[in-house]
Amino acid sequence: MIPIFAEGLNYLEIVTHGGPIVVGVLLILAAASIASWAIIVRKLLHLRQAGAQSVGFLETFWRSKRLDAIYTAAEGLPVSPIANCFRAGYVELSKVTTGTGNASDTSMHEQLGGFENVERALKRAANAEMAHLEQTVPFLATVASASPFVGLFGTVWGIMGAFHDIYQQGNANLATVARPISEALIATAVGLFAAIPAVVAYNFFNARIRLLGNEMDNFSADFLNIIKRHFFKKAA
């Protein structure tokens, strides 16, 4: 047994002699792993930037006293989901107040309709931002759940081929069995290598996205309360 393990594994030989099925499995897993890492890096940078810009926007929002100044600041924070929600709500609020003149002089029915338009605009913007934040994240869940089974399929297929070769040779001692089986297990190892980072990143990103979603909901509620007090006094 010592010469077998001391010799080591020639991974290039494993790939070239594993047969088309095993080679195909390894290529699929390698592609999935590369795609997963690309998504992980891109999404990590995006969420970090979105969180930082959202913190900066909230500081500006609570410091400023004019909505137009806040809107100008929000235009410089395109990655912040909270800033984008505010921009959508501000645009709709501008349409409502421009179309009805002084909101305090309009009827309660008109004010309620205008307030609901702003509320719907904020909700639509929040849904769009959540969809953008969750983009490509389900792919990580697919890789995390499917890669071990794909790798196991490659291993089972490789073991079947190994036992077939052993049967043809008519020699079933440990020296002839250990190496082909250990080579077949490489597919399972590659499957786990692709799945483990994907599942860790998926759970982390989901937690961050839920946090940003809660912050958007809280901001929307605060913003609606502010405009209800200042622009829709009769509807309050």
C-alpha cells in the first residue's frame, strides 16, 4: 500500500482516463464552481456598496430639511436600494402635489388618492430593488444543492468502470482496487468543493438582503409618515 499512496495521484491522468462521463461531470462542476465564485465576488462587492451607500443616504435624509436636496443627494447613490426607493416616492409625490396644487386645499378623497399613489410607488420600487438584490443568488442555491449529487454520480460511474476493469483483469487484490476507486472519488471531492462555498455564500447573502429589505420597509414607513404630516394633513 505504501507505494500506491507515495506515488500520489496524477490528476491530469484521472481526467483523461476517466471516460467521457466522468470528464463531463468534472467539467460541469468546474464551470459551476467558477461561475459561483464570480457571482460571490460580484455580489459581495455589490451588497457592501449598497449597504455603505444606504447608511450614507439615511444620514443625509435625517440631517436635511428639504426633500429636493435629499433627492439631489440620492441621485449620487445609485446602488443604494433605500435611496432608489426615496427617489421613486419623491417623483410620485412631485406629480401629486404639482397636479393638485396646494394639497391642503384639496378634498380628503383626493389627498388619500395621492397618498396611496406615493405608497404604491414606494412599494413598487422596494420590490424592484429586492429583485435586483436577489439576482443570481438562486444560482448559488442550485450549485449548493446539485453539485454533491453530480459529483456522486461521477464517482459511482467511475467506480463502476473501475470494477469492470478489475473484473476483466481478474485481479482483485487491494493494490489494484485502491487506486481506481480513489481516482473515482475525485468527482465527489470536486462536487463538495463547488457546493460548500456556494451554500455559505447563499446563506450570507440572504441574510444581508433581508436586512436591506427590512431597512427599506422601515424607511418607507417613516417617509410616508413625514409626507402625511406635511403634505396630506387632512388625510392624516
